[in-house]
Amino acid sequence: MDILQKDLNTSPGISIAETPWQVIKSHEPSNLWALVDGANWPEIQSILAEQVPPHACLYSTTDPDSQRIAPWLIRVEPDSAIQSLLEARDSNTHAVVFFHSPKGIRQLRDHFRRYTMLWTPANPDMPVYFRFYDPRVLLDMITALDEAKTAQFFNGIEAFYIPISYHTCLPKSVNILPVSLGETVLITERCLRLAQDHPVDAISQTSQSFKVSQAEYQRFADLLRQRKPLNLAAKLYHTYQALFPVKRYEASVQIAYRNAPYYQFQSENELMLLADCYLWLGQDFPAQSPAAEVLLTEMHPQRLHHLMAWLQAEKQITFENASMTQ
């Protein structure tokens, strides 16, 4: 299977459909809310202090530095300044999730605070921060959690709306056009609507902690692993932009992942460097360069640095040759 292909299924009972922003904001506008990831939008804290819409921090801390990267619950009032700022946000920043709910701000904060920390089988004695308010992670939840936990998460929520970006792992069960690498998409242009097909009363929560089973944890891990090639292609693109055709970035990542086991490359830095080599020198660069083949196959502890220095020299030669032909 193509490593950039998104081969996923959602939790049973959840429907996914692309929905126009105009429909979202005009449907029960008094019940429209946003979850904003402060880590992906560091200025949101000062924006909220200036605009002062109804809002609440999902963390209990009052420390300004901690709040700067905290998640925020915001009431999206119709035709407000905060609505305009949210609408202008690039979906590729992964900063905003919208939802409809008739609940009040205190009820919603209490509900969502339960999900800010996650207990996993990997470390049963210590919870980890869980960034469900990142659109990519929220969609992962719908795929990874069992039906009962999904119903609990949707308790009191009519629907979530996720801005579509290049990193959105669309389930194979939906016929939705993905965003291309390098494509700028505003939140107002493309959104996914996530809703329960038949809303049911969630099972009462006996604990304030949010725990996942081994099977759910494994599904989260699989989703994260599948997104890594997308992240790598995006990093390469943001490094060189229009220097190469978009398809070449994705092709370089494809072949890097395919050939990495042969060279015993496993880390993100190793895969990034290997993909960088294929991007600049083509898919047959090891065969065309004996020096590169030696660097790739040697088990020297500094081979990554040696290969990086070699690639920098090759890039310089490429630039010099391009200058001479102009």
C-alpha cells in the first residue's frame, strides 16, 4: 500500500461529511463554539485578552506561560471579531476545532477537562497530556476509540467540525478529496462534520480519568505512524518550497521509507536525510555514486554526519552547475 495513502475507518456510529462553513456558522449560531490549541496558535491568549469573547482555559493553571500553550474554549459569537480571526486561520496550523452544543461554558469546560490527560498502557502510573483539541488528534480519536468512549466524548455535542489540511487522515470509507501538499486552505473553505448517526445517552462516567485500552492505544500508535510520512513530506516542502515539483517531495518520501530498512535507517532524522538525498539526486542516486553507497552502508557511528556533509557538497555542486547554465 502507498505509505501516503490514508487507509482508516471511523468508530461505528460516526458519520463524516464535508460541510460548507456557511452552513456551519448559520446553523444554530448561538450554539457555535471553538476549541483552540494554544501550542499551535501562541498569540491566542493575548487575542482573547483583547477581544474578550466568552472563553475559558481548559487547564487549571493561572501561570501565564503555561496558559500561553494551553487549550482554550471559546464561544463563537455571530459576526464577532473573534469569529473573523478564526475564519482567517490557515487549516495547516492545526489550531482550531469547532463544535455545536447547547451546553453552557462551565459544563463544556468540565466535560473537556476530563480529556486533557490520558492514561495509557505504556505508562499506567503516569498520565500524559492529550491534545484532542488538535484537529488531527480529534479525528484519530474517532477512529481509535471504541463506541462507548466515543459516545461519552460526544455527550452534549451535536457535531464537531474539523478543518481539512494535508495532514488530515481521511477514512477510506468517505469519498472526500484530500488537500494537496503545499496547498493553503482556510478554515472557511473546507471542513469535516463529525456527528453520531443516532445520538445515544452516554454511559455514566465513574471516573474523572480518561483511559484507553491496549487495543485503542495500538490504534492511536498506528495512526501516528501513518501520519509520519505526511509530516516528512511537508517538512521537505516547507524547506525548499517551489524548488521542486510537489510530486517529487512525496515520491522522495515514498522511496526513503521503502529503502530505509535496507540501510538500517529508523529515526526521523535518518529518514529525513535519506528522503533529502532522493529529492536532490534522484531515485537511483546510490547506484550512481559509489561514495554515497559506502556512506549509506557503513556502520560508522558518525555515518549520518558523513552523509549529511556529502549531501551538502552535492547540493553546492548542483547550485554551481545551475548558475553556469544561466
